[in-house]
Amino acid sequence: MVDYVDGLFAISKIMRNFANEKINDMSETYNHIEEQGCLMACESSSWGGQWTEEKLEAFEKYVNAYLTIMNSFRDDNKWKLIYFDGFAGSGSRNEEKEDTNSELLQELFRDYCLNEAELETYKGAAERVLSISQRGFDFYYFVDKDPESSAMLKQRLSKYEKTKRLEFRSSDANLQIEMLAKAMHNDNGLAALVLLDPFGMQVDWKSIELLKGTRTDLWILIPTGVIVNRLLDRKCELTHAERLTSFFGKDEDFLKDYFYKKKKVDTLFGETEIIEKVKKPIEKIAELYIEQLKTIFSYVTEKPLVLYNTRNTPIFHFACASNNQTAIKIASQIIKKKRGL
């Protein structure tokens, strides 16, 4: 009799586990429709396209507005203007082979069927900024970790070196941001326009924090749909937790509470608790990063420029942050026009 009862308990436990697994699978499928849509789009569409042009056009318009305003005040205030591009090169497929983030990028290169022409379209900010007809920056810093990519960029921009002061740094963007921030804290006469638009999550939050209190206007590309959402796995395992915490500047427990919710459901064998990923996770990723930027800068675009792939799935959010309210008003107007509002 005891063996029979024990057997029933064992069968009941197996059935309960099976039911829980099915519930989790159904829940994950339902809540992960957005992510799957993104992945399907990744595998069926190219990386380049209209969204790359939208990003560059928006940034170019802002640079023009920035220089128009700053040129009216720079001489009287004895400001020196710096343009800083943290990921200026053409992008190397062989960069940082041992880095986890690089492994993810390698996967994206495969998923998006990247080719060199698309990369050139994506990384076209340098030429646009240097081609602006009005009085430009006092210093131009172009950073790229890959020496070959940096050398190619230098060769491509050589025609501007006679009239502009160009600096090419083959180095990690985080290190160069640290050096820029140190210089700006030591010299109140420096003002910088910073562009950070990596494919992935190379920018550490601690680097962004160093810019606090400086005369910096920052445009940053947040890889909401293509990278971060993929690292926020369905089961809350966060196998790349270190990368996520470094990117957001938040600890693992906070991220789990923010992006996952516990839910109690009734089954044939009683109540059980499951963990679900939040709905619309890509929007939540952007919201959290914007809130973090607000802890560093006085003003941040509330609604960044959302960049979509050919299946109308959001892949990046392009945001602006500054300690100048006028800067954000201009950025917001540019974004609003790009969104057709």
C-alpha cells in the first residue's frame, strides 16, 4: 500500500513538472512574439537600408544646428569645440575575437548578411560632419579599436587634413571617453559633441558617467532590439549578466525585477509560479536607458528616434542627451520630423 501511494505521489510530481513546463513554454511563446519577430526580420533582411540613412540625416541636421548656435558664442566665451566619434571606422569583422560582445556581433554579421557596402553606409558620419560648409570644430577625434579600420578611415579622410585638425585613435572607446572627460573636467573652456553608435554594447555605463557635469552633447545608438533584447532570455537566466550590468549600470537583481515578472497560475495539480519576460521588452530597454541618461544629463530626449528594419521591427533607439535645454528641443524637433509628426 505504501509503495502504491508513493507511486501515485511520484506520478503526480512528474505530471506537475510537465504541466509547469508546458505553461512556461506557452507563456514564453506568447510574451516573446516581439522578439521572435525581430529575429525573423534579422534573418531575412539586410543590415543596411533606410534606417541607416535616417540615423545619419538626423545627426547631420543636429550637427548643423549645433555649430550654428555655438559659432555665435564660441569666440566671446573662448570655447574650443571638440567632435568625438567613438566608433568612427568602417567596422571590422575580426575585432575583439575573444570578447563575448564580439561573438554576438559575429552572429549578427551572419544574421544580417552584412557586406562592406552596407557597412560604409552605416559608418558615414565622419564624412558628413567634415563636409559641413560652416565653421567647424577645433578638434576632430575619430576612434576605432581596430587598427586596420582606423587606418582606412584616415586614408579616406586625408583630403580634409589640410584645413582641419584631425586625430585618429586606434583604441577602445571607453578609454578614449575617459580621457575626453578628464580633459573637459580640467578645462571648462572645452565643449564636445559626442557620437557613440556601435553595433553592440561596447559602451560601458561607467564611461557615460564620467561625462557628468561637462559641456557635452551626446548622441548614442542604443541596440535595443538587435542585441540587448536577445541577451534578455526568456527564462530569466541572464547568461550574459555581466555584459548587461556593465551596459545599464544596474545590478543583476534590478534587471531581473525590471524585465521579468513572477506570475501565479492554476494547474490541474494546484497553483504554481512562473517567470515571464515583460511585454514589449524593446520599449522597456529604451525606457530604462533613457532614465539612466537622466541621472547624468539635465535633459534627454524623452522619445528617441526609433530605427526599424524592413519588417517594421525596432532594432535601435537613437537618443540625445545634454545639459542644455535648447539642445534637446532641437534634437526632439529633428526626431519628430523624422517620425513624420
